[in-house]
Amino acid sequence: MTGNHAQPEGGPHGGPQGGPQGGPAGEAVIRVRGLVKRFEGRAVLEGIDLDVYRGETLVIMGASGCGKSTLLRCMIGAQRPEAGSIDMLGRNLCKASEAQLEEVKKRFGILFQSGALYNSMTVAQNVALPLQEHTDLDHATIETIVKIKLEQVALREHADKFPSQLSGGMKKRAGLARAMALDPQVLFCDEPSAGLDPVTSAEIDRLIMGLTRGLGVTSIVVTHEMDSAFAIADRMVMLDKGRVLRIDRREWFDNLRHVDDAGAEALPESEQIIRQFLRGDASGPITRRRDAGSYADDLLGPKPPARPGA
Ligand SMILES: Nc1ncnc2c1ncn2[C@@H]1O[C@H](COP(=O)(O)OP(=O)(O)O)[C@@H](O)[C@H]1O
Ligand SMILES: [Mg+2]
């Protein structure tokens, strides 16, 4: 765990850091290098480098549509990148065969935005599914594990309900129980608190931390909710225009968030962008860039679509 809460010296930039990318000197469980992902010729990820260390929580942030979910889907092997490499738990996912990919997939859990439960199955049946698919455990053992997993997310009394009978927070908790069913080494969460009220999302944050920290589970969490991000992150990464704008310890981002307006003017533009994002300010470089973009489009007309093969 990165338990060092010392404030970096000299403000948010230029402070001393532990290992590379502000990480501990420990072992990288996931190593992403030069990752490029395109859709219909349009690059969404344009060369992403990042490491995720054992036992840490890395929060992925960035504007809507900037490629956070795409990065996550590449990391779980659900999408093949056009270039670059992803080493996960010692295996290069981009070169892995289907069988090797399946083997790695057993070792991580995924919590999608919607919870992604099967509506025709009860909560208990949803949680049992990965155990039935990926293990040879007998029925009674699976039943016991399901009870333990549901107890951990305080849903044991609701085991026989269907997803349609659950509140939003309960669905996420059921999704989390299912993601943790196989005792994964790595947990991926895409916007785990999207659509929840602040109290319920704080509960989900606490549950994720309770189920990962201490057990040494590495987690990668996409979120744009800053309270949540700062509550759970050891390190954070900010994506912008398909690139990593900054990856560093939570404390670095926390310091930047608290730089006052006068101090902000002296910051490099990349840090001004991150600061505006973290604070949710209505004005700043993100807004200026957006306005400039739409004005240029307005004057010159929209760019023609790329010709196929061009
Ligand atoms: N399967 C796909 N086909 C085409 N375009 C896609 C696909 N998935 C994502 N995109 C596009 O890639 C960009 C990034 O999407 P996404 O990773 O979902 O962003 P985020 O999660 O940061 O909001 C968006 O412009 C989106 O429209
Ligand atoms: Mg997304």
C-alpha cells in the first residue's frame, strides 16, 4: 500500500516521487505500453503508457468520450488494440491465444457501469455464474461461496430476488459480489457509482475498498466523480485526447486541486487542464479549447469525413 501521505515539496509539480509514474517501487501487475486503439480509422487511444502496481487502486479519469472505457476494455482483452502491448499478470494479452486469454480472465473481476446482471436470474444465480463457468466446484460448495460473497456486500437476505426487484445501489452490490466471486487478483470497475446518490456511491466506494485493500487485490477504477476518485485512489491517471496527461499519486492531484486561481496562472497548460477537471470549474483551458473548436468549425464548416483507406 502506498501509505506515505507526505506532501510533495514545491507544489503539485516537481515534487519527489516514489517509483516511476509516482508509483511504489513494487511489481507492476499490469504494464501498458504504446497502446493505440482506433475505431473506423479514428484514434481513440494514441499511445498510452501506464503501470498498475500490486495491491494499489488506480483511478482513471478524463472527459466523457476520451477513451476510459476503451482503455479498460483493451486491458481486459475484450478489445484488441491496433498497436502496443498490455502485460497482465505476466502475460502479453495482445499476443495471447484465446485459451491463454481465458486463463488470465479467470484471475480478474469486472464491475460494469450497469452492474450488467442477467435479469432472468436471481441475485444468487448471477453470483454463482462465474463459479459454474470457471471452476469444477460442486453445487453445495458454490452455494456456500455465493452466501459468503452476498454477505460481504450485505445482500444475503436478497439472494432470491431478481435484478428488477433491486434498487440501483443493490444492483451494483450484486455486480460487485459477482465480480469478486472467483477471488480475483485484479478488479476492474467502470463508473461503479454512476447514477447513484452520494450516500449510496460512498457505500459502494467503501465496499470496493473493503474487498480489495488488505486482501492485496489490485483495482482499476474508471470514475468521473471526484469525491469517489479521491476517496479510493492510491494513484490517478488523467487521460486527454487519447494520451496520458499525468499519472501520479493521489496527493499530487489533491495538491493541484487546491492551487488557488492566482497560483494556477503560473501552471503549465496540462496542469491547468487537470486542475479545471478536478475542480469542475466552469471556466478554464478545457472550456476555452472547446469554445475555440466549435468557433473554428462554425467559421470553416465541419471537417469532411476521412475517405476510406485514406
Ligand atoms: N465499439 C466502438 N465503435 C466505434 N466507436 C467507439 C466504440 N467504442 C467507443 N467508441 C468511441 O471511442 C470514444 C471513446 O469512447 P469511450 O472509451 O467509451 O469513452 P469514455 O469511457 O471515456 O467516456 C468515443 O468517441 C466513442 O464514441
Ligand atoms: Mg465510459
